[in-house]
Amino acid sequence: MTKNRFKDQVVVVTGASSGIGRAAALAFAREGAKTVLLSRSREKLEAVADEIRALGADVFVAPADVADKEQVDAAVARVLEHYGRIDVLFNNAGKSEVGPTDAPEFVDGVREMFDIDYLGTVRVTQAVVPAMRRQGAGPILNMSSVMGRKAFAKFGGYASVMHAIIGYTDALRQELRQDGIDVSVILPSLTQTPLLSSVQPEDMPPPFRRLTPIHVDDVADAAVRGLARRKSRIAVPWQPRLLMFAQAVSPRVGDLFVRLLQTRLFGWVFGTFRGQTYQHG
């Protein structure tokens, strides 16, 4: 049941062509938002836009590569020309690389993730914030991950980028508070998205072999609820909070928790394993 919590608000969603971004765009549209779709592929964005139009909602397609500052600035300018304002920003665009830290391709993979996931978030935010400052309001939500608090083996590069996004979010929240702009971060657990579809099952980190991924709609709903409540940090589902608490006690306790995630009994007791694992391909 929708509550129109974002009725007539202009909501920009990056990485909106698939996965969590698509689900979030649809969720905001159901809440009455005027949804702006930002991603590289116009064709894929138009397909999502058709879904939103079928709901009877307003939508604007703004193709742009978040790794390209000129494209980002031009896209945001088109949005402001069309609507005159931006009320909400959800920085969701990103990619993921899996592999050991001593792999020859590790450095290049980390560099690419920093450019897209981290600097992409920064570029879009810098383009949008001046308009939000003029309005004196406008929440921003940045996508990170539970691995922004606790890294897993073979996810050293991705976890480093997610840690950086959390650090950026914390600083940005303090800097923009006086302007009436709330800044939040969302930390999903393993989610069934295309990001890891190319990874072979045997190359997945051991804990993922005993984790049932959450659905993109669950993350999208948590994002909408969290933004509506102006929460500074959104963990989804609830179990990652246990992992973050364990890590806060001690890195060794956090490591122990990760090892426990690999056991079937622990998964059944805490609901992290429900008989299914990440679906590849």
C-alpha cells in the first residue's frame, strides 16, 4: 500500500536501468514522485520509464555516465530545466569486482570501482547540491554495502570503495546540515542483482555460499522508508546489524561472525540462509 510520501517530489535515481535502481525508481513512482532515471543506456532507461508511465506517474529520462563529469552536469542541467528543482537524490550507480587482493587485475578493478561507485557518487552530488542549497532542503541517499563496515575475503577492493562512500557520506552530512539537507547511507546485504552474475559460484566468497540473497524490492522499500524517516543509516535486512556490532567489538569477533555465516545451522537460526543462494547467469 502506497502512502504518497514523495508526492510531486522530483527524485533522481542513478543506476536506474536495472537492479536496485530500477526497483527504487518504481517504488518512488508508486509514492507519487516525479522520477528521474539516470544511467548510461537510454534504451534500458526508456524500458523502465514505460513501466513507470504504466503506473500513471511522471518520469524523465536523463542518460549519463556517472564516470563522466560533463555528462553528469549536462544531465542535471536538463532535469533542472525540465522540473526547476531536485528534491531527492539516490546515488545508486555502481559496479562490483570479486577477486583476491594479490590478483594482477586487482588494482585496475579497484580504480574502476572508485571512478564509478565512489567518484560517480561525488560527481552527481556536486552537480545536484547547488540546487538543493537554493531550495533549503533535499535529502541525499548514497548506496554502500554491509561490506562498508566489514570486508569479506575476495571483496577487498569493493569493500574499500564502500568504506570510502560511508566516509564521504558522514562528512557530507555534517557539511550540509546547516543547509537543511539530510544525507544518508544504505547498507544492503547480499542482493540478487546482475552485479555478481558473471562470477563463478566457486569464486564467490565462502560466506556467500551460505547466504540467501535479498530481493531488490526489499532494498528499494527500505530506501524509501529510510528517506521518508530521514534515517542517517539504513541497514537491510536486520541481520547485518549483528555483523556490524561484532566488528565494532573487535575485528577478531567480526571475523568469527563471518566464519559462522558459512555454517548452515547459523544461517537457519538467524535467517540468513533459507535454502537458496545467489543465482548466477
